[in-house]
Amino acid sequence: MKNRILIAISGGLDSMVLLHRLLSEHQIEDLAVAHCNFKLRGKESDEDERFVVKACELYGVKYYLRSFRTEEIADQRKLSIQETARNLRYKWFFELQQEEQFHHIATAHHFDDSVETFFINLLRGTGPSGLSGIREDSSRGLIRPLLGMTKVEIRTYAEKHELDWREDSSNRSKKYLRNRIRYELFPLMEDIRPGFRKAMKQNMLVQSQMSDLIDELYEGYLTEHVKENNGVLRIALLGTAQEKPILHKYLSGYSFSHTQIENILDSQHSGKQAFSSSHTITRQGSELLLNPLKDEISGVWNIDEDLDLSHLPINIQMTVLDSRPQDFKENRSELFLDYQLLKFPLTVRKWKEGDSFIPLGMSGHKKVSDYLIDSKVPLEEKKRVFVLESNGEI
């Protein structure tokens, strides 16, 4: 059971070559296929799925299928289609790996993909890990058997073995950065420096070695500065030179983007938040709080005059002040209340349809749902909005 492999198959050229190669090297009972239907190309997406099913039945390989409402989820999470698809894909793969006890997850990434990834990350801003191209991840069992092959070599293999595959029409679309790099930048680079891909192999190797050096610092940092308390990970911020690359590596493992991590680390405001597909991270002074998303939280929690907040399902701090600070600037994470007007116990609960309150400066009530819409709060965040009540009033 130790070498069971889950193979990620799209039905395209690369993945069909991967499937053929692994079938020639392993017993069928040790292999299974996972196919994602992202519902992005209408009938084409469904035809890809049918093609994969037919191929698996022909080879006698067990298969798993999953469909995603990718565009809807991307819109909710304010992420690109490609990033959303990647997050959904790997989340499902790792779930399958755990449930079905696969030792490896094999993807069809090849050398040209790795060079493209180098340039994508270079243009977006990244560290040594991102400039290493695509690598295997032994800690999670991710293997990429085709990384040593170029696209030309893969096509030659497929033609030699008379393999069938599906052509993805979106692979030619200029709206995707990867395609523009592949069809516009690479021909230009090849004209300027023939054989530039070979030089890239050395460049990526150097960056990979630098990334490995960061990894050595990484484990020691986590042991000393990341502590778990009641399901919440508390990360101490020191402001040292090596901290940023280490935290980028750590938080990207929870599906936070490079931009999200930069913004949260550069923020000077407590309460600054970012959301990934599985977690929320909150800046709290010189700490970061990492929480798993809990969409199903329900109930009502009381806050007594002693202001004990340890039992709450969310992170709140309350402090009694003599007066409002002169330099206070309004933001979404801080609120000043007149202590004398509060009726204890206060209550905390999830907002619900029909809730209303009187916004500052208004004489009439406004629905919470309308306020969230006007404030452009994303759908995923709306699910996690709580209200604070005093004497039944929000």
C-alpha cells in the first residue's frame, strides 16, 4: 500500500502521457485517477470528463470525479479563476489522499511548465521558492514524473505510443498570463537567446538552493514563534530580516496569496484580516492569529461586566478607557462605545436576515444585510459577520 499513486488527469496531452508512463511502471491496483471538472468551458468541460472516464475504463483504472462551480467561488473569494481552480483542485486531492490512503499524488507538470512558472512568479513578485519553478513536495507526497521532459519530448512520446488526448481551447487564450508567456515571451526569448530554457535550469537550481536554506531556518522559527491555543495558531512577529520569507512560505501553505501575506505583514492596524479557502488570518498587534474557517458557528454568547472574552468563538479585545483617544481613526476593526450606556450582559451572535441597527449619524434603522452590501463585503465574509447587542439593540 505504500506506493499507491493518485494521478491528476485532465485529459490533455501531458496528463495522458503521465498516465501511460505510470501504467507501464506500476501495478494497476496501485493507481487511481482524479479528474476535476471546473465547468469553465461548457460542453468541452463535460466532454473532457467523459473522455477521462472512457480512458480509465479502457485501462481498468479506478477513477474519482469532482465538479466545481469555479466562477461562482472565484467571485465570492475575490480570486482569479486560475488561483481558485488550483486551490479547489489541490484541496480535493489532499482530501482523497487522506481518505483513500494514497502515498503519492502525481501531476503532469513538465519542464516547460516550470520555466513558465518562474516568469509568472517573477512578474508577480516572489521569493526564492517562487523562482525555483515547479518542484516536487515530498512532505505532502506530491510527485511530478514529467519534470525532466520538455513539451516537445512529451508530444514525441505520445505520437510514438499512438495516444489520444483532448485539446483545451483555453490554452490559446491570451487572457491568461501563462499563455502570453508561452506564445509571446518564449519565442522572443528564443530569438534573443537560442536555447534559453537550458540556462533557466541553472537559474532555477540556484533559487531552489536558496529556498532550501530558508527551509532550514523555517523549522526553528516555527518551533519558537508559532504556538497553538484552542485551535488558534498565534504567530509572534519580530520584524527580523528573515521573518518575511519564512512567513510567506508558511502562510502560502494555507492558500493565502503573496499579496494577501504582504498586506497583512505590512499593516500597522490591529484587526486587519485576510481570507483563504480554508483559513482566516488576523493582525493583532505584534501577532498574527490563524483560524480555520467555521461557517457553521451558531449560538449566542454573553459578555459580562468583567469583560471575559475567552469563551467567544471569535477574537475580540475590549478595553475600558477614560476617554476617546485624540488620534483615533475610524476603521472596520475598531469600535468606540459609551460604557455608561451599555446594558450588561452584552450578547454576541451571527447576524441574520431581518437584523437592523441605527448607523452613526442616522435617525432611522438600516438593515444589516443592506449595510453589508453597501460596504461591499464579499459573500464569504458575510457568512462570518457577528453582531454585538446591548439590551437587544445592535
